[in-house]
Amino acid sequence: MTELTIAGDEFYLCPQKALYWKKNKTLLLADLHLGKVNHFRKAGIPVPSKANDRNIEVLIELLQSTKPERLICLGDLFHSHYNTEWEVFGEVVNHFRNISFELVLGNHDIMSERQYTRKNIAIHNELLIDNFIFTHHPLEEQNASKYNMAGHIHPGVYLRGKARQAITLPCFYFGKNLALLPAFGMFTGLARIQPKKEDRVFAIIEDKVIDVSIL
């Protein structure tokens, strides 16, 4: 994991596309889009069902390695209407009973409040903790006194090699008052960002987090 100080607090950037907030023992991630594979398959799109298992496996690995007291998802936990993948996620929540599971609601979180309540998942429209404001969509007007962490964008950084090779990789983006977390889930796509000179960008490739801010 790569350590980074953000708005005065120490965070670890995990190659599994999550942030670990050291002081508050909190795991932050965004855009899991659980159930998306089932949604695609129901629509006749031949997506491999094993992608469901991999999303859950990676999440469990993170919970076991970081041992957080809280997990906060910055929106789009579940992709669409209820399907059986929701029950699988509920088993994870039930297994890690010592962890508080919380969701900042995103545009894809359209299930009834009852579904979250019965799985012991606390929901928020936005969440204020210390010097940070956690949202799904980035705030249109940034508050200089609060650092905004958001999801939704699925940020990707475009890299070009010396031999004209080019690739777009998922990334963590840190601006002056805004951080964008990479999409945790598979089959979520990437939106190419345009970082400014003073921004920090960390690409994720395989099991590594690489600082590409100066490239």
C-alpha cells in the first residue's frame, strides 16, 4: 500500500482500489456496482458469472487485511434492482459484524430503504467526518474548509510509452479540494481525467499503486 497525507490525515492507497483511513480505522471505496453482472446476464449480455465472485473475494481480502472498524462506500454499492447478489453481500456484512457498513447513496442505489435496513447498512445522502465531506457525485461548489471525497466518475489516467504504446488505467485522483476514488467493481468502465500540474494521480496496475503525477 502507498501512504499519502490528504488534508492533514494519513491514508493508504490500496491496489484493490480502496483507501484506508489510518486515524479512523475506516475503509473507503466507491462504485462496487454489485449485481451488475447479474443485471447484464438477465439482459442477455454474456458476462462471465465469476466476476461476481471476484468482486466479493477482493472485498473480503481487504476487510481481512485492513481490519477496519467502518466501511464507507461512496455510492453505487448495488447496480440496479434487487437480485440474488444482494443476499451474497448480506452474508459478508453478517460475517464481519464488528464492522459498521455504511453507504453514501449514489444514482444506482435505487432499492428500498428496507433492503439496507435488513442488512444492517447505514445510509447517508452525504457524510461529514472531521475535515472531509464524503459524497457520491463530486460537489459542484467545493468548500474550502472541507475536503471532498467522491466516486461516480470512475477515473482513468491515460499513459503513453516511449514506443508510442498507450493505455488508460484506473486511478486515484487528488486535487486541491477534491479526491476521486476509482471504481471498485469490475465492468465499470473508465472516464479519462485531465489532471492539473499540481494534482496528484496514482495509477493502479495489477497489484501496484504507482505515482504518475510527474509523468
